[in-house]
Amino acid sequence: MLKSEYILLVFGMGLVTYLPRWIPLFALARRNLPRWFVEWLDLIPSAILSALLLPALVTAGEPRTINLFQPELWVAVPTFIFALKTKSLGGTVVVGMILFWLAGKIM
């Protein structure tokens, strides 16, 4: 590709990334949203994270089969409990890394 095509490609990718975030922000910035809707919007990041993590934690192999004895799952449970209790992002990362290292030594 030519240099101008790369520039156009990067500009287009930036536009496609930016617009879906900007349009709702611009459209909803001056409106009072119902409380139930705001609470529902707060749940979206958790739902997306759960949808991404759960298959990796409970399935393994090719084709994917359920495997509840993976080290990742056994590390995720106490790490999640630690995160709920402390609300500390840094502490959760450290606890998760230490537990994953220990699981590698044990299993």
C-alpha cells in the first residue's frame, strides 16, 4: 500500500473507534436519564468482562470441553473474593499473580 493509503486507513480506524463513543456521549450529555437506566448501564462492563472470562476459565482443549479443574479457575475464585472484599485493584493483581504462580508450582 502507498503511504497515503496507510494514513487514510489509520484515520478511518480512528474515526470508527471514536464515533461510537462520541455519539452517545454527545446525544445524552444534557439529558436526565431514568435512574433504572443509569443503573443498568453500570452493569455493562461487568457483563462484558464476565462474558470474556468465563469461557476461558471453565473450558479447555480443542474442541472446547468443560474442565472445572483448570488452575485458572481455581486461582480466579479466591482472587475474585479478595477483589470483592478489598476493592483494591493493585492488591487484586498481586494476589492473582501470586496465586497463579503457586498454582503452577503445585499443579
